[in-house]
Amino acid sequence: MLGTLQQRHKRQDVEQPPLSPKKTTTTPANKGANALALLALVFFASAAPVATQLVRRPDGSYPFEVVDVVLRAEILKLCIASTCLAYELRGLGETERRERAPTPTTKGLLLTLAVGAGYQALN
């Protein structure tokens, strides 16, 4: 009987079960790194308003343009987010990458534009 099974296994015309989809392996969470990232995020999020108040002049003005500081902070956040996204997507295949970061649709872009315009109008 064992010989028959071995012969069947070697034959090419025997139906093979379908291949299962490739399972992605995830790296285990590093709690120390996560705690450090959270600590850095809290520090930087709270340091900007505190530093802004510390440099205020006695007459209430600032030695810089507040709009410039906000713009630079937003650009820095955009760079950090882009770096994190690139780091997350770097080890994925083409199909997995498209699933994680799909191409935006026209409807999605218009919705984002409307929300952004509303935010700007209210501020």
C-alpha cells in the first residue's frame, strides 16, 4: 500500500489541492518601541504650544509669524506620515500594497477637498 501512495504522489496527472494564498507574516509588536514612540509623540505634541507661549513678548506679540510656525508644523507632520506609510509598505508585494494604500477615486478626492475647504472656512 505504501508503494501505491508513493507512486500516486509522483504521478503528474493526479489532481493537486489548490494552493492556499500566501499568508503574510507580521512581526511581533515591540512594546518598548511602541512606548517610546508614544512618549515622543506626547512630548512633541505638547512641547510646541508650551514653547510658543514661552517666547511671547511682554506686549503679547511673537518674534515670529505664527502662521509660519503652523505651516512648518503641518509640513513636518506630512513628512512623518509619508515616512511611516513608506516604511509600512516597503516589504509588501504589489497586490498587497494596492490593498493597503488604494488609488484615490475622484469622489474621494472631492470629498476630501470639501472637508478641507470647510475646515479652512471655519478657522
